[in-house]
Amino acid sequence: MAISTNSDVINSFLSGRDARGLNLFARGSSLYSYNLKIAEWTDNGVIVYDFTSKGGDFRSMTTSQHVGLIKREVKSSSIMLPEVARHAGLIF
């Protein structure tokens, strides 16, 4: 698989296609920053896990940038705090 830009990876994820950037990749129904799942498709649409300082679960500047890219493409109601997602069993 050829290396794509981050924007191309986001667009591929939103279109249900696999894609890989340097540290951002879409595989199956999930979007990953490094190996951290930051978004996924569910029966109710896309959920984005807010791994940023504002979301209360900062991981890295790069991951925050990746989360910011996908957050701009979805409704605010699709963004979930990681703490809430863990409690719901969506992420670990």
C-alpha cells in the first residue's frame, strides 16, 4: 500500500477504504494514530475518541493533530471522551 497524506487517510477512512500515512492509518472500520484507535465506524456512524488535552487524555502532539483532522470532518455529537468510551467498553 502506498503512503498517503493524512488528509487522504481521513478521506479513505470516511469512505470505508484502507489507507496508510506515516503514523496515521485506516484499517477495516477503524482509524489509528500510531497503534491507538482514534475513530471507528459503528452502527450509528463514526465515533471519534478525543485523545487531546481538551479531551482529557493527551497522548502526543502528533496524535492530537490526527484527532483534530478527523474531528473537523464529523458532527460534534460524534466526538467522545476516551474516559466515557472506556466505561462503555468501546476502547481499552
